[in-house]
Amino acid sequence: MSLNLEDRKKIGSALVVGGGIGGMQAALDLAESGIKVYMVDNKSSIGGVMSQLDKTFPTNDCAMCTMAPRLVEIGRHKDIEKITLSEVESITGQPGNFTVKIKKQPRYVDEEKCTGCGACVSNCPTRNTVQLQEREVITLEPQYEETVINILQKHKDRKGPLMPILQDVNEVYNYFPEKILKYISQETGYPLTHINRIATFYSAFSLKPIGKHVINVCMGTACYVRGAELLLEKFVDVLGVGIDETTEDMLFTLKSVRCIGCCGLAPVATIGDDVYGKLQSKDIPDIIAKYQKKEQ
Amino acid sequence: MVEKRRIELMLCAGTGCVAGGAFQIIEGLEKEIAARGLEKEVSVVQTGCNGFCGQGPLMVVIPDNIFYGWLTLDDIPHLVEEHFLKGRPIEKLMFTPPEEKEVLPMLSDIPFFKKQLLVVLRNKGIIDPEKIDDYIARDGYVAIEKVLTSMSPDEVIEEVKISGLRGRGGAGFPTGVKWKIASQQKKTPKYLIANCDEGDPGAYMDRSLIESDPHAVIEGMFIAGYAIGSSEAFIYMRTEYQLAVDRMKTAISQAREYGLLGKDILGSGFDFDIEIREGSGAFVCGEETSLIHSIEGDIPEPRQRPPFPAQEGLWGCPTVINNVETLANVPVIITRGADWYSGIGTETSKGTKIFSLVGKINNTGLIEVPMGINLRDVIYDIGGGIPDGKEFKAVQTGGPSGGCIPADLLDAPIDFESLQKAGSMMGSGGMIVMDEDTCVVDVSKFFIQFTNDESCGKCVACRDGSEALLEVLTRITNGEGREGDVEFLEELGETIKDASMCGLGQTLPNPVLSTLRYFRDEYEAHIKEKRCPALVCRNLIQYYIDPDKCIGCLKCLKNCPANAILGELKYVHIIDQDKCTKCGQCLEECPPKVSAVIKVTGNDMDDLKQLSEIIPVPKKKKKKKTE
Amino acid sequence: MPKLTIEELRKKRESSKKSIYLREGKFRGKVTVHMGTCGIAAGAREIMNTFLDEFDNKDIIDIMLTSSGCAGLCSEEPMVTVEMEDSAPVKYGKLTPDKTKKIFNDHIITGNIVEEFVLGIGSERVG
């Protein structure tokens, strides 16, 4: 593939006709490559037929799961302009330079003229009143406040501060209390949805409180071929909890982890900072008991 | 005053050895040395990963160059007294190759080390990674001197181009070309990112490199920054690699103290600094566009290329992303010259490559070998062959993006092209050896499970494709495989390859496709005969106690977690197949002399002699003699 | 801020080289102090210490100083063997710190064997 910029100069913009699943993907791909996209659909919203389906052929995939991320993505993409309730009237020109005439249906509020004054909301006589939410101001309990403010302060001037902030918070609390996330959103200006997506994307983050000792059973290839699965089963058996669950006494959280890079000691599990190499399932009950004893 | 000692003990303090108790050993040694008044003569040096992780905790005694492995605290007093005081090395702690009797005292005699060629890891085990002076003494930061005093950025790029250095992260893109593209961009500022988000299971080259020689990476980053005109750099590291992160932090602050990072470096007027960013456990972040998003604080999902990061990357600016191993090659290329460097390796793949050699192999560890060496040398000479006299089956290279290479391709050279031709890839350098007891279908399932977990979910082909692959593979390993499944896997695999956006999706079917290519019969055995030839897939095997061999010792019976074994002392034990969970505990418990517990699969299960009631153990005396 | 110039970096490199010289494994010669139980009883530790001090004072780094087990001539302890590049090993016996210093100065520094303390030149035949 040529890397010469001249060859791939972006010209003008692209028009995607139809906002179904195919159109949405095309629009996204185009926009991601840096091309301005206009998207025309004759309905009042994009989504097409797929939005009416439960499952799709041949894999029985849930239709909404395929669509929803794209809907969201298109909704907030700065390079995609949606022209709904509209139809293409004519196309003239040739490849590389088309002129398209689009007929846009009238709608209830003229977007062009609306100033967002809210008068229609307050005067609306029907029961479908638009509810504008008051933004609540979040204040943290004193015991959280100082730590979190310090963390925010520390990363204030950084470029792309969100990850370091979340990592530091995670370091202190081991999980993300909901209120703290809301507070971070309020202070940094990142939308809560964005923070939530990040907080749930990485495996090191959790929205639920986790146990004092995190047990990580390595499921790297070297450990796997040396029987790590049996170890995991034994842990499940001994602790009485499943993977990614925490014991009732909040002592242990069981996790399986991708390679921790101690392949020479396979199979390996770590409990907190302690590494147990060449672990055998018969040793597990004693190891767990050791930690339980420490707590008494 | 230069500190001088008669003996230096180079203690490996890489993650593997630390997990094995290296820090306790160091403490014990220091105490014992002090107790005998030898502290003026003997010093303990913490080095980075020595590479021979299977022997850890380990040390090398300088100047005799004697290698001691599997150290324990109990060995220390004897060791200090005999070797360091009286000068009599201890044979018991030396390395003995498996299946041989003769010990090999010297590090240089051990085949594991003999066949290696250290370029990137030239300082491993020789320097203390937490001391910048050690690195400087080994001609460290000479390359910085050279580029600042006598080379223009273009000359640096040209030198790297001539050297033939290709990216060590997996795809093998020529490094010089990447730098050239970034240097030609008009937009500023430019950024440099060192990629140390090493996520392949079974691979830990990057971690060891940073643990043993962090300054080599810093120096390489500096030169890359100088070449492309970037003053701001990031190193993106896995947060799971805490020791490596800590060593990098130390190294960066030492370099800053010496003015080798910061403003106006060595009076040249060039500024350069490095910031560490940690990932939080998402495999896809190793993909360059995801990595950029992660640093920006965005959702770490890949995006469409072009534009390539070298054109538009971090915050829309030209960004070069290099693997840390690639960067560690750069100082050597600059100091010793591109011609010297391109003399190592093959026509298209120059230099050396670090591999982590793991799995069913005698010498587990980290190795650096010249490109073009064949797999046989790596597995049998360096790796010491397969343990317990088992048969070699395949080697998996390139992690979840790579494939399996079967025994008949063992003589193929290791370079970018020939691995690709074999249906695998160089990848970041994990090399997982499998023996006859490894089921390829099961391993493929494992990799797909991994990529399925780690797929970010942005594009359908990867997200749903991996799901469908996993479903079929699970079905096959459960003994519910259907006619046509193999063809379906192939077709689906090719589709995922074509339709995915980033490297993760484009390569995820490789483990399945390559095993289908070389071990199709094993898939068919699972599907058609409901047989797992490697005796791994639980639903296809049975544990069985041979009534002619069982001595009725109760060992397996007592340890069976499912209470599935019936029997009494001196009566032949029987496994109740309805209760058996196939955990394999009985096989482990059965004394090796007896070995009455066996695994069977497929038709063999029907041929077994089934006992209807518990019978006494047959009289053994005569039988033993005739056997 | 203590910033280095290129000159200073080079100087630093030269001095650091000495501190890790041992690990490079390039030696011009080797001095072995025999430290079996008999040797230690006869005062081998003192001889070792004298060597260490002398090496330090003269800043010698390219000669390996090591210990070994009993040499089999317990009556002559403390003993040392001096092997310099390109010449046969020389064994000295019944040493004292003063004798050691003389051996150090004459043999190791200037290369003249100290005939009066010599036990033997050359090593036992091996195998």
C-alpha cells in the first residue's frame, strides 16, 4: 500500500444514501478515514430494518448489539452529518465530483431557526413534557474528597489525564465508587458515559468492590498447557466463589489473568504481591488457610 | 574511589527469579558474607533477567563465570564457606543437562547460552539495571554522543535504513522507513511512543529487556526522537509489569539527573524527555491506534488506517510507535555501524531476535538468537529438547496472532518471511513448545478464547467471528463436532482475516488455520471418531484403572475429589465413570512404579475390561518376575 | 542542575569501566591464594587481605585475584600461585604480609619472579 500522501488526498465529501446497518458502517469507515460524510435517510431516524429484528441470520446474533455501538458512534461523530426525513431527488456529475439534490421534509421544529430557548417546552400542553434535568452538584464525603482532589490536582496539566487519574483512584480504592466517577466527570468535564466506558473496558478496573487479596490465576499459554485450568477449578472449589467473584468476607477475589510473564514457573498464581510458582492443586487449601489465619 | 571486589555475585533479579525468592537469597547472601568478614571481597550485584528462567533463582559468580541455579536459603552458608572463602565451587548447585550426568560449571559451557548471540541483551546479567554508571561503562550513551556530534537526523535515518532493522513488535515494518515518513511531515510537534504493552500469553521479552537494561531503551528512544524531530516521548507499559515499570522510572530519573534527558542535552540544544504511561489490562492496546487512544484518555479501540500514525497519530500529530526491542537495537546500530549490523541475519531479516522459550521444553527461558537460525537448533540445542523423553509435536510462534509449526518444518530458518510462509508469524517473539500430550484443537480453542475475550468489539468480523469460532471449537472438543465443521472453520477464518479492521482481528484466526493446515487429522479424529489423540479433551477421554496392575493401595481413592473411586485396601479400585470429573488427580497419585491409571479415548474406551464388582488384587509375585 | 557535557560523560565512562572490569573477563594475570583449611589456619586470610590492599593502592584492575582449595603441600602454607600472561605459573610458599608485598611489587608489577620465595615453577601435570 502506498504511503504517499499525494496519492490519497481527500477531496470533498461523501454521501451515504440510507441509514441502515450497511450505510452506518460505510459512513463510519469513511468518516474514520477523515472524509466528511452526509447521511441521508427517508425515516425520521437512522437504523433501518435491522432495528426491527431480534436476531440475524446465520449466526443468530442479537441485532441490537450489532447496531447500538454504531448508532452511538454516528450520533457523536463530528464528521457525519445526518439528513433525516429526506430523499435524494437527483444526481448529476461523474465519479469524483457529484452534485446531489436532496429533498428534505418539513418537521415539527425547524432546526435551523430554533435557538433552544425552551419556550416550547414550558408551553407544551401535552402530557409528553420534555423533562430537562437539573444537574446535581456532587460533593464527596470528606474521607474521599482529599485523596481524589489530590489526584485530580496532580494530573491537572497533563495531556490526556483521564487514564492516569483512573489508575491512581484504582490504586487507592481498588475499585471505582460510583460517586467518585461522577465527581471526576464533573471536575474534568469528561462525560460520565465516556468515563464509564473506559472504566469497564480495562480488565484492571472494577465497578464492584473487590476483596482484600486478589487471586490471579495465570491462564497464559505456558501455564495453560501445564494445567492451569485445574488450579482455577480448585480455587473455585476451595473459595466457593466463581471467577471474578469475591468471597463474602471480602477477603478474596478470584480472577483469571492473561500471562503474567513467569512462564518459567508455570503454572503460576499470584495472591496480592506473592507469586506462587509450580503450583499444585493440592497445595491450594493450605495457601488459602494461611491468608485466612493472618486475618484472625 | 572505585569500588573493587575480588568476587562479584551476579544475582538475577528478573520477575521469574524474584517470584522464586531471589530477594531473600540476596539478603541471605549479604548476611552470610558479612558474617564471615568477606564484605570487602565479595559483593552481590542485582542484575536483570539472566534468561535461564527455568533454573531460577540463579546467579553467576564473577570472575570464574560459574553458574549456580535453583538456589535455596539452605545452600547459602555452605556456598559462601566453600566457594567464596575456600575457592571450591560446589558441584551440587551447578547445571546438569537433562539426561546427562556431567555437570557444566561454566556459564559459557552451557548449551543454553552457547548458541545465543547477544546484541540487544548485550548487558543482561552484566550490569545492575538500577545503576546508570554500569550502563555507561558498557559503552552506554556512546550512540547519543555520536549522533549529537557527528550525524544529522537524516543521516541517522539513513543508517537505520541501511541496517535493515525491522519492527520487532510483530509485523516487521522497516523502522527506517517509518521514521522517514514521520520526519517528512510538516506538522509539529511530533511524538515518539515506545510500545511495551506486551500482551501475548507466553511472551515476556519486552519485560525482561526493560528489567535488565532500561537505559538501552532510553538511548534508543532518544535517537529515534532525534531522527524524527520529536522532543516528547511516551513509553506505554503494562501495569502488570510492576518491576519493569519501577526500573524504568529509576532509569529515567537517573538519566534526567545526568542531563541525558531534559533540556539542552549534552549542550547540543536538543531537548528530549520521556513519560511513562501504564496500560490497565487490555490486550488491544498493543495495537498502535488503540494505544494512541489509550494515551489520549479515549476508548482504546483501533481506528481505520490510513492515515497512519506516522502521519496523524497522537493528538493528530505525526507519531512514531516502535516496539521497545526495536528501539534497543538502535544504539548498537549507531555505535557499531549499519554494515556490521546487517551482517547478522538473513537477506530480508537482519539482526537478532529475542524469544521466550516456554511450554514443554527442558530449558525454559529467554534467548536472543540471530535471525535465520533454524528451529531445531533453538529447541534441541538451546532449549535442551522435550522433557521426559516425550515426542516434539509443534511449536507455536507469534502468540494468539501466530500459528503452529509442525515437526517437519523444524529445519526452516526463523525469519519474518519463512514463518509467514509456514502460516505463522514472528509476532513479538513468544515460542511455545508443545509435545505429544498437547491437543492442538484444545490449544486453538485456548487462543480463540483469549482473542474473543480481548476483542474490543468495534468491528463485527472480529467480535462475532471469534465468538462463532469459539462455539465450533468448543463443540468439537466436547465431542459434539459435526460433519462440515472443519470447512466452516476454514471459511470463517478467512472471512475474519479479510474483514477485520486492525491487526488483532486480521490475525486471530491464524492459530486455527495453521493447525488445520498441519493437523487436520486431529480435528477429524475429534469430529468423526470422537477421539482426542493427545488425550486432553475431557469429554472424549476416560480415566481407567488397569485391574492387572492395580495394587489396591487406596492412594487414588482417598484423593479423588469427586469420590468416584470404589475399592478397598488390597482390592482392585474401579472408577465410577458417572461420578468422575476427569480432574486427573488419580493419575497423579498412582505411584510411578505401579502406573495402573491410564487415559483412554475413542474406540479404546469400549474395549476396556470392565469389572462388575470389586475383586481382590491378583497375586503379584509370579507376574512381576515374568514381566 | 548537574548537567553533563560530552567530555564529562566520557570521563564518567572511563571511571565506571574500572568498577565493572571484573565482569568483562579480560585479565592479564591471575593470583590464586590457597585457602584450604590448612591455608586459613596458617594465615591465608591475612595474605588475601594484603593482596586486596595492594591491588587497591596501586589501582590494579586487570589481574584476577581468586582463592582455591588446598594445594596439597600443607606444610608450605600459606601459599599463592601467580600466573601472568605468557608465562608458567609460579608457586610461592610460607608467605607473610611483607613477603606478599615484595611479590606484588616485583613479580606482579614489574614482572620479575622473586626467586628466594619460589616453591616451584610450572604446574602439576593434569591427567
